[in-house]
Amino acid sequence: MIDKVIIATNRKAYRDYIIEEKYEAGIVLKGSEVKSVRNRNVNFKDSYATVKDGEVILHSLHISPYNKIGYERIVPDKDRKLLLKKREINRIMGRTTERGYTIIPLKIYLKGKYVKVELGLAKGKKKYDKRRDIIKKDQEREQERTLKELRKVL
């Protein structure tokens, strides 16, 4: 079985969006970019994906340049092509034409020797949804605290 080594997680995506579907995609990178990803020099800030001409393109994913390369220079924030099956691209394209859906990268990880991106088909949360999640998380934390105190007493 191939192990997954998670490089980076987009925690902001889970806070700001409701993730409805997840897809695994390969990403087209150069050799020095792969080395930089393996060193965890990746930032998801404001990154998203779009479907253009039957291809899925990842925008604003920042991969810092690998510091030990000689002549080759890469652009950190360039658009990168994602590799998906045609059926998955058509499904994503159909859903993103609906109002309110967007494609957000959730994780970057290594699967064997390949760099993969987990994409989420997401819908933006409203303010009241975010508040509800915060209240729910606080209640769960409080329950854990009381259970922990009860275990100490017993």
C-alpha cells in the first residue's frame, strides 16, 4: 500500500467553505518545484482552481523556489495544470457553473513519488454558519473538559 505524506493542509478552506465533494488530482511541476514541495515550502493563501478549455488550472499556489538550484528560476505564484480524468473535469465544470460553487485546494501530499492535490468542490459559508460552527466547537470542548474532570474524580 502506498503511504500518503501530507505536505500542507488548507485549514482556512474548512473554516470558510462547505466542502461537498473531494477529488484527487496530480499536479504538473518541474523538478526543482517538486524538491521545494518535499521541503514543505508551499502556501495556499488565496489559491483556487478553474476549468478552462477542458483543463483544470490551479491559481495562486505559492511554491517557494528551491534554494540549491543553479541557473533555473521558477515563478512562485504561476498557474499550474492539474491532472484529472475527463469525466471528473466534466462533472466539476457542470457544478461550478451553478451559482456559488468554487474549486478549492484542500491538501498537498506525496503519494509514493507523485505530488497530489486534494481538491474540494465548495460552497461559501455565511456568517451565521461560521458562528454556528464556533458555538458547536466550544460546546464540544466544554464537554471534553467536564468528562476529563469526572475521570479525575472517579
